[in-house]
Amino acid sequence: MLHRRRVLSKPAVMALLTLVVAAAAWAGKPQTDSERLDRIHRLFKRSKFFFFRKVPEMTVDELLVARRQRPIVLLDSRSPAERAVSTIPGAVGKDELDAARAAMPEATVVVYCTIGHRSGIVASRMRRHGVDAVNLVGGVLAWAHAGQSFTDDGEPTRTVHVYGRRWSLLPHDYVATW
């Protein structure tokens, strides 16, 4: 009897890997801020391993130093609904990116999202098109854990839009919405 070996298509493999990453995010709720930050870093590393291994990255601390030393365009790759709640000060959305890059053609583009998954994929695509793009490790969650500020229409806010309930890993002095 001849047995045929079943091979999964690339979309099926990607869907399976996405489920694995999502399952890791849903496994138990960390209680302390340090447990939450540890969870953020573990989820980021898993996502990077499966989806954007070769994309350069930058930590929040590195970004804060880099902003003082060279031109940086900070790209918020989250949806308009997410950006409407809060953004990192000075960040632009996808619709404003071309103008920001034209104003600073030598700038490094630092891309972020909630945790770094979506932004890693965006940064990977940008790099394939010749853009100097890096991914912000831990996204807005790491930014909040570093004690950095957010704005809503130019006003300071402690409310941060995260991708979903399971990604509600902000420090206790922030309010998550999704």
C-alpha cells in the first residue's frame, strides 16, 4: 500500500504558528508588573523566532538614546482605532510616513505596535523595500513598563489601546483598552 505524505501549505503553517504564539499569550495571567514585563519579552522572542527573525530591533532604552543622537521616525503600525486612544509622543501613522521620511530622508524608522509582532512584520516588509527600519522590542507595552508617556490628541494619557484582552500586560498604573 502506497502512503502519501501530507505537506502543509505555507498559509497553513503560518496559521498554525500564529495559534502557537497566541496560545502562549493566553496561558495564565501574570500578576506583578515584573511578571508582566517578563511575559512581554517571552512573547516578543517567540514571535520574532517564527515571523521576523532577521529584522533588527531596538529596546526602549536604546530608542531613547538614539532619538538624541540621530534622526528617528517613529511609526505606529497599529490600527487607526488603536492610535486614536493613545500613541507614543512624536509617532506617525502609516498615512503620515511618507511625509515624515521626506522631511528626514536619512532617518531610521522605528516601528511599533502593542508587543512587537505586527510591527516586526511591517519592519520586515519595509526592509525588503530598502528602508532602514527596526522593530521596537515589546512595543507600547515595553514603553509603558519603562515609565514613558503616551498622548491622546496631544494630551497626556494613562489609557493605552492594546491589541486585545490577552495582551493587557500594562503596568498596574496604566489603563488598558481594546
